[in-house]
Amino acid sequence: MFKYLSLFLLLLVGFVFHMESRGQSVSTSQLGEVTYDSQGRPIANKKDSSSLTLKHRDGSEDSITTSFRYFDSSRYHHMDSSINDFNKIKSLPFTYVDLGNPGTPAHSLLFDPSMHIGWDAGFHSMDIYRYTLENTRYFVTTKPYTSLGYIFGGNSEQWIDALHTQNRKSNVNYAIEFRLNNDPGVYKSQNTNNSNIRFNVSSQSKNKRYSFNLIYIANNMNASANGGLANVNDLNSNSLGSLFSLTTRLASSSSSNPNPFNTTITTGNKFSDKTIYYRHSFDFGQKDSIVNDSSVTRLFYPRLRLEHSLKYSTYNYQYIDGAPVASDYLTYYSYLATSDTIHFQDKWAELNNEFAIITYPDKKNQSQFLKLDGGFQSLKGTLGDNFHRVFNNTYVGAEYRNHSKNQKWDLEAVGKLYVTGTYVGNYSGYVSMKRTVANIGALQIGAQNVNRTPSFLFNSTSSDGNLSFNTADTAGYSASYKAHSNFPVINAVSDVKKENILKVFANLDVPRLGLRLTGNYFAYTNYAYFDGFFNANQSSSIFNYLQIGAQKATKLNKYFKWYADVYVQKKAGNANINLPLILMRHRIAFEANFFTNLFLATGFEIRYYSPYKADNYSPFIGQYFYQDSVRISNRPDISYYLNFRIKRFRFFAQIDNLNTMNYSKTNGFGFNKYNFSAPNYPGAGMWYRMGFKWMFIN
């Protein structure tokens, strides 16, 4: 196997060198062309006849022709071409854990409560895989830019990532993104099929007064559910057998098979959402111009902006079991499956209409502005087949930002308040100040306070008698349960109170030392949580949570580097939250540059988190929930990676779960000492992935 892999790598390197060596083009610059600095100030380029000559394309020159900013941000970033971290191209950061298969429900190992106010359906276990408005990128490119990524792994895992952006005219840009993750898994009923698509276009009129942005997003996350192993001791006697043959708590009699082209979810969660967002604005301001020898460039500085946005979103959350085994539901979950199909579904439609006025005090600093806005939100929920809910809300907000001209200060203050409707009294306030000192680093401090109604899944406003539980194990069910969705949640809280969360944070960056320090302090009141497969709860007491992190890059010698990420977190007070005290990741890497254009990064990555009572997962309500009986103590996760880059081509290869290496007198040598991510949810054995990411600039 390694012989063929080596041959494949040699052929691939040769092919890439051949393709890149053909990358000659004519690079021209228009005389008198105007560019802009980071503050939006125009800079006129002088005539340069040398730019009209035939020359080899400069890779570093290409890299600065494409930049982007995130939705509602004014700061631009360049495309990332690093190769030292395999996690950057995956959807799941190292701070998250899933259910043992890529694309399954996941949650963070760090305390990270929702700070979203207003309506929230409450299903977030697949959020990490979604495209959102907040992570939408607006691109600025002088040339068409395309990025293609493909990774395949053990057991027919497939991952595809594609991006294309270009300017149709000087004032029109569009971008389209697509991502697909399909993995059959190694255990029964564990297959996933997640796909995302996003299209956005932005345009500005020739007189620079009118502009619009249009964004379309569609997410489809499908994850089968098996409830974990029926008996984890089966792993000890299965070292030479197929993990797929082990009995699981759900879909135990399933006839499904580990087929990479089988995307059917017979038992599991189906979460999907679609959003179309349109924003347009008209500016009042001051005209100006730059006069060169033979050309005049017209400029416009906005001083007052009228902005309107319209968003329409649909959400569909489902749990389905097309062939439930009644005895399994009763044995493991005390639930009486009385039909041949179990189907829980909530569907929502949201229409948001917002108007804003924005002023720019300094015409040459578009990163300084004051924004006043207000909006109307209409919500319609279809819960099950027949029950409907309609909400209407209005809100107001204000925002001030100032990234100073001298690049030293970055100030931000944002506030939002719901003034009428179901969520009246919900508010959010955020303030941040950042100070940058040249050649030293930057310090950021800030605070955020939110007062929010818990997610709709906690709300109890009407009754429903469609659900049947084993009353011996759910005493008082009929008295305490009031359905608020089609999902089977038992809400033991008769009056759900608003949560109040205070977050104080600080970040220190020292680039010269390769050091970043972070600190977060939380004060939390009326914490709403789940503590069972069907149970919701709320604590009225206040608790505190402290989280400290450090990221450090250390150069050991000319070629070897040590990257360390360390987090320590601790709660104070009575709260049903279990998270690891320590989370750390270390990478020992060999990094070098050969033959001018070949950059190599290879080494070991080790992730460790201290033993703790990990949250369990309930597919019936799509939630991770608190449990206090099973303690998980894993070996450190160990991976080996080999990555290289040749100009704009990047190759990635990684072998995961080397920590599962095991030897016993009974079964001999194997990779079968499995780590667990949740009670009854073991991971896979040794696993490999390899693929590429190729950027094209035409």
C-alpha cells in the first residue's frame, strides 16, 4: 500500500510542477488606475510602462488580487494558503467532538453559550456544518478566482469544497460556494450526507450612490442515528470482526449497508434551512475626483446612507424512524412506539424587514460610522401536521464602529432591543475596544450582556396528547408536560424564565512571540438545559464560568516548530454543566521550503482533554444533554499528517486515531482501543484521509 502511495505522490508532484510551469500570462495595468487602502481612501497609481511587458505570473502578486470581508464587517482578509493545519479545511474545529463519524451532530468542548436573542427554534447540534449570513464572504477580485477541494478517506468518506468568484464588471461581483460531506460510517446506521450551497452577488451603481447585495443559502444536514452501542463490551470481542455488525440501540434490525452512495436516512435527524437575503442602500455624500495626466477618476464619499434589508428563511427539523423496534425504544428510552413510523417535525418560516440610517462622520474613513436601525419580524411555525403558531415582533438597534485612520484603535458598540411582540424585553449589548501597537501586538477587551428567552423547544404554551411514555419511569408526566413542538420534550418547568448572560473577555496578540492569550468570564442566570432523552429543565440560580486559553508557536530549530493550543476552564456555582477542565492540542512539525516553490509540512498532532462526564445525545429532540453517571477517560487523540504546497496547489494527507493501537495476548495487535465521544458512542480505529485544494487565478 505504501509503495503505491509513494508512487502516487511522485506522479502528483510532477504533474503539478508541469502545470504550474505553464502559468505564463500577460500582466497589464491600466494607466491611471485607482486602488484603495484599508480605510477606503483612493490611491492613484503612476504610469508604469514596465507593467505592459510579457512576464511570468508572480504567485505572491496573484494572492493580493483577491481579498474578502465577512458579512457586516469592514475589515478585509486575504485568502489562506497555509498548510500547517489540516483542521482549517475541515468543517469541524479541534475544539469540537462529534458522535464518531464526520458530519454527525457535534458540540464544543469549550463553554460557549448561545448569545442570540429573540426567536430561536433550539436545534443547534448541526450548526457547525452550516453556511450562514454571518460567515458569508464578500469578495474583491481583479481576476476570476476558483478554489477546488477534494478529500477522500477510509470507508469511502467523501468531502468536496468548491468556490468561484469574479467581477462581471468593475462594479459587480458574484461568488458561488458548494460543499458536500458524505460518509457511510463504520457502525450501523451512522451514515451522513451534508450539503451546502451559497450564492451572493454585490453591485454598485456607476455614480457609487446605490448598491445592493443578494445572498442565497441552502443547508441540508442528514445524519443517521443508532443511539450508540447496545453493549460497549462487544468491542472487546470484535477485534477481528466488522464494527458494522455490532448491535446498536436504534436501527438494530436495520438492513442498511455501508454504501458511500446510499444517502438515505432511515433512522435519524434531517435538518435543513434556506435563506434569501436582499439588502440595498442609497448614499448621500460628496463628490470628488483624481486627475491624472490624461484621465479623471470620479470619486464619491458617502456621508449619509439609507439602507433597507429583507430576509426570508425557512427551517425544517425532523427525527424519523421508518421501522422502529418497539422493544428497543421501551428498553432504552421508556418510550412506547405505537406505530410503524415515528416522525417528529417542526417547520418554521421567518420574514424579517429592516430599515437603517447610517452616518459617516469622516468622509475618508468608511470604517467609522453610526447606525440606527429597526425591524419587523414575522414567524410562522407548523408543528407536526396540524398545529400552527404565529409570532410578530418589532425591534430597534444601534451600532457604532471606528477603526481609526492610524490603525491603532478599533472600537465597536452594538445594542439591540425587542420592543413589542412575543420576545419583548429581549436585549443584547456588546462593547469592544482594541489597541494595536506597531511591532508589538494588540490588546482587545470587551463585554456582552444578553437577556434572552430560551429556545422555543423549552417553551410550554399548549397541550398535546400524541406522545406515549412508560409512566412508571416518567411519573407525573401528564401533569408536567405541555407540548410546544412536535418533538417529544417533557418540560418540568411551568414558567420558563428569561436567561441572562454576562460575558467579559480579553484577547492579547503578540505576533513577535507567536503568542495569543484569551480569557472569558461568564455570569449566567436562569440556565435552560436538557437532562434526559426527552427532558428539559431550568436552573434559577446564578453560576460563573472562567475560561483561559493560550496559543503559542515556537521555533525549535531551522525546520522544526511546536504549535500549542491550551484551554483551562472551570465553573463556580451550582450548574448542570460538564465540560473538560483542560483541552489542549500540540503539533510537532517539520516545515521547510525546497526547490523554491515546494513547501512541506509534516508531523504529529496530539489532542487531549481531561476525563469528564460527557454529554449524551438524544436524536429524538436533536440535543446533547447533561448526564452525571458515565465518566469518559480517553487516550490522547494522535494523528500524523503530511502536507505540501506548490504555488497554488495544496496536498493534504493525515492518518488519524493512531492512539487506538492495541496489543493483547488474546487478540494480538490491532487498532481497536477506541476512544468515546459520548456514553455508548465509540469512535473508529485508525483512519486515513488525503486530498487536495487547488486555487486557480485566471
